[in-house]
Amino acid sequence: MAAPAGALSSAAPHVNFSKFATPDSPTVNVPMRVINRPLPSELDQAKVETFMEGIKKGDDFTPIEVLKCVAPDGQKYYFAFGGCHRFEAHKRLQSETIPARIINVPPSAIRLYLGAGCPF
């Protein structure tokens, strides 16, 4: 069941496969429209299609990790650097949300990833 646009809703707990998130980091449904993917993805089309088929069947996959950063001006940004095949599968299926774990990071962490391309 999709969350209302703009809402983050709780989903089922999961195994912790992350070196960033902690075991108590919940999985939430993040609106696709708020996630920035500033780096181009190299996609294996067969893998995207496999994820699409699984999503349609209701299979559970490891949630993507979304880095949440509050910029110096107070604006919130959500970045995803991994999970490109899962993200693309949800995008092609026109999903409103995607299961994700939110990881709060300081602006300096985003600047480290993006360098001069950082929006703040």
C-alpha cells in the first residue's frame, strides 16, 4: 500500500546489511519525487526487469539507503547514491514511494560525495 504523497510511512523491519544505518534504523516509504540521484547509473536492463517483476509480485527487497542532509539554509535534501536498479525499477513502475532507510548526515558528507556539484 502506497503512502500519501509527501508522507513517510513505516514498513516491515529488515536485516541490517548497512555499514551506515544501525539495526534500529526503520524502513520507511520515501516519496520518489524527493530523492535526488546526482550521479549517473550504469544499469543492467535484465536486472532492472527482474526487480520490476519482483516488485509487481510483492517481493521484499533490501531497502535503498537515502542520505538526509539539512543544508546550512535549513532546506532538507534526500540523496541516494546506491540502489540504482531498485530505484529504476520503481521509477519505471511509476511507484509513488520506495522502501528506504533514512541516514542523517552532515552537509560535509554530501560535499565529499559531490564536490563542486553540491547544491549548497
